[in-house]
Amino acid sequence: MRLSPFLLLLMAALVLPTGAAALDLEAMAKRFDHPERYRLLFSRLINRGVPVARVKAAFSSEKALERDHRAVELRTDVGRIPEHQAAEREANERYLAEARTLADHLREHADLYRRMESAYRIRSEIIGAILLKESALGEYDGFGHDAFVVFNSLHDGLEVTEDASPRLRRRIPRLIQMAREQLIALVIHAYRNDLALEETVFPASYAGAIGIPQWLPVHLDYAVSADDSPPDLSRLTDAVLSTANLIRNKFGWPEAMLDFARLSNLDEIVVAWRRFDDGSASFATDETSDGQPVHRFDRANADMPNVTYVATFVRALMRYNYSSEYGLGVLRIAHRAHQLRGEDE
């Protein structure tokens, strides 16, 4: 019988060590509700160069059996998705009112932000606005989840039930795949930095986002340090430089420095966007996070002054957080902080 190319690729992806190591990994996979998912996970980790001993240490631990049911509930509650946009708008207004805090923060840490601008050619106000929205510039301490437990809970705990809605039927397989990718990134990060994953806590939100800039583990390769020590996203210096490195070198931030003069009608653009948004629209991308096609505001309103310009920056920011409101919020907060800094001079 001739196997299809797909089956050959699948079999190649599932190659595991032989002998005692293979038996150990198989026994470890059977500890979980979905051993087939862990066979695939273990094979991919080993194929990426993680020693078998490291894989066994992480997934044979008691921590690997912990389940964050609240994180799973929040991740899969599709009824909350429309609420997220309303919450994002509310947060934008709140942080817009706190633009003075951001302006003062940028002045207090002027040397750090000058260093960032010189290295990455990104406006200080943009990075500051991201950190303000993500963690109140590092002041928010409500990250009571562990990223490893969050993604392991999603990886093993999710399944499509018979009564699942069409949206959940689309969403859950994507969440399982996403969780696997995050676990791979976490294990590799721990291995490269000689961290015992089974003993190390990665403080995170319910979504598994880590540190001051609230990163998913797959982005940890872009973390950089302000000195010779390993990068630490809980330190402001590393959070600022790392966030700039990520959006510049991963998320396609435009090469030219943002011209704040071209955000002069941003409030008008936001009003027009909110009239346009019917729940199946995006400011600057072609589909939802679930892969469903949507109407694009920037194309439908390309004749409006500065819309196309604004969209290039919103699109990059949406790679950080897949929300039109998020991208617009960062730009509005940054613009207001820039105005306040000008008034202070």
C-alpha cells in the first residue's frame, strides 16, 4: 500500500527515541487525557533539540498535571468575545485620560527610551503606550496564573463536544494548536536559559501572557537584555527594549519614524471606524482571529485623510494584540502623550 504524502509527513513528525527513552515518553504521554497530543508535542520538542531528560522533567512533574480551569473557561467563552471589544474601548478611554502618567514616565526614564529610539527607530510614546495598556507600566500585579499551567491546561483539557457551537468547533482546534506552540516555546526557552520548568513560575494573565509587556511564549526569542544578564520581561529596561525589538523585527513596524502630525485627525478616524464596525469588520486586516473574512475599514475609507497611513501602524500593532481597538488605542494614547510632552517643553 502506498502511503499519501500527508501520512508520510505525519509519521515523520511522530518519530520518537527508541528503547527505554521511548517507553518512558509513551508512559508519560498516557498520564494525560489526550496522549496523542503529547506524543506529537514530545516529538516536536526532541526534533527541535530539547534533550529527552528535559522533556521528561517538565512533563513527568506534578505541575504538569495541574489544571487552570478558569483560564480554560475564559479562553473558550465565545460569548465574551463581543465584550472584549467593548472592554478594549473602555480601557482606551481610561488610559487616554492617564496620558499624563505616560508623559511623566517617559521623562523619568528618558535615557532608556532614547536608547530604544536610537536602536529601533520607534517613537518612545508608542512603546510606552503599549506597556501602559498591557500592565500599567509594570504597576499592575494581577497576573496570578502560570503560563506553563495555562497552556498545558488548554492543550490537554480542550475538546470539541457534540453540543459545541460552530464557532467553538472552529476555535477549539486552533486553541489546541496554539497551546502546543506556546508549550514548545516555553520548554525551549527554559532549556536555553537553564531553567527548571517544573520549578519555575512564569507569572501570567489568564491568557498566558508574560511580564510587563504581556508576551506569549512564542515571542520570547525576541526578548533582549539591557545588560549582560538573561532577558527578564519583569524588568522595565528589558521590557522596553524587547518590545521595540519585537514590533520592529517580528511585527513589521514601518521603517520610517511615526509622524505625529499625521495623527491630527485620529479622533475623527476613530469615530468613523466605530460607525463602520458592525461586528464583522476590521480596521486594517482581512480576517478575524478565528480566520473568518471581514470588511476592511481602511480600504472602504481610503479617501479619508490619513486613514491609509494610520492603517500601516494599526496593522503592526494588531500583530501584538489582534484587535482594531487595541491598535487604535495605542496610537491615540501615544499621540496624547506626545502632545503633553510638547506642552511641557
